[in-house]
Amino acid sequence: MKPLKLLMLEAANRGGGPLKTEPRKGYFNDAYRLVAPMVRGMIAVMANTHSLEEIKIFREDLSRALRSRTELHEISDRELLKICEHIRVLWQYLGGNGGKGYRKPTHKILDEWWRHYELSDSKRWIISYETRSFFPTEMNFRGLIATILFENRMHMKSCSNCKRYFFGRRRDSKYCMAPDCQLAYNNERQKKHGAIKKRVN
């Protein structure tokens, strides 16, 4: 896979010609749509990662998926495990409640991640002076996590069956996509349907 910053610039400058260094209008919306699914997947894995052994597996899987260098190469296993713990805190306080949990400790964690690098650091941030906008690069992993988590807070769920953290397709999703959990979901639907039929009859 190409470096995230290059992919984002390519997405922002579709239509041929050389890449522009100053993003066009709508660039950050394109960039977000491009990176959000991948980063959401990474965040969900990290939310369910609880040990250094699992961190090592996560790194191995990620290195196979991403050939480009990211900030993860600069973060130690223990630091990464701490980020996983903070993701779970955000999930519990911020997930699915319309932002009502955007106060301590969620505010403290998100604020620290967004401010971890100065905006003047072009390695960590892409800035559009024309639109007065900015977006974290692949070398600003904390900034990416904070941005994607906050944007998707209404879809942050805990599975009613396996209790694992996941991003729901809908705001009222209760079950993750694991086969056993989908079976539990179908069983629940059948019970509700049967109850409705009994009332009607």
C-alpha cells in the first residue's frame, strides 16, 4: 500500500495532472472517506487488545497490510498498549451517547492526542491555508485515532453477545459481525417476530 499522505493527495487531486501541494476545496472530506474505513478497523482491533502478546500480533498483521512507514514504527509496545487502554475509556464514555461523554476523562485523552504534535510539523499534519483546515498524516497516529473516533462516536458499540467493541453499521446496532453474534442476532429477531405473531393471532 502507498503511504497514506500520498494516497490522500491522489484522492484529493483526482482528474489527472501533477499532484498539488495545496489541497483543493473538499480535499479533507475526500481524505477522510479514504482513510476512515482502514483506521476504524485498526481502532476496533486495538480496543479489543489487552496484552503485550496481542500487541505483537497486531503489529505483525499491520506490517503485512501496510508496506509504508507509519508512526506505529516509532511507538513502543507499552505505549501502544496504553493507547489501547485509552481507546477503551473513550469507548465507554463517548460511544453512542451523542457526545454527552465529551468531558473528563474523554476530553483529556482526545486533547492530548490532538495536541501531541505541533500543527507546524508537516510530517504529522496536512494543512490547507486556503480552507483553514488540517488533517493528521500516517505519521500522526494519535491524531488519526482521535479524529476518527470522535467522528464515529455514535457508532461505537459493545456487542450484546461477545462483549467485544465494534463500530456498528447503524446507530442502533447491538451485535458485531462475528458468526456466533450474528446467530444470536437472528435468534433475537425470530423471537420478536414470534411474539408479534402471537399478539396478532
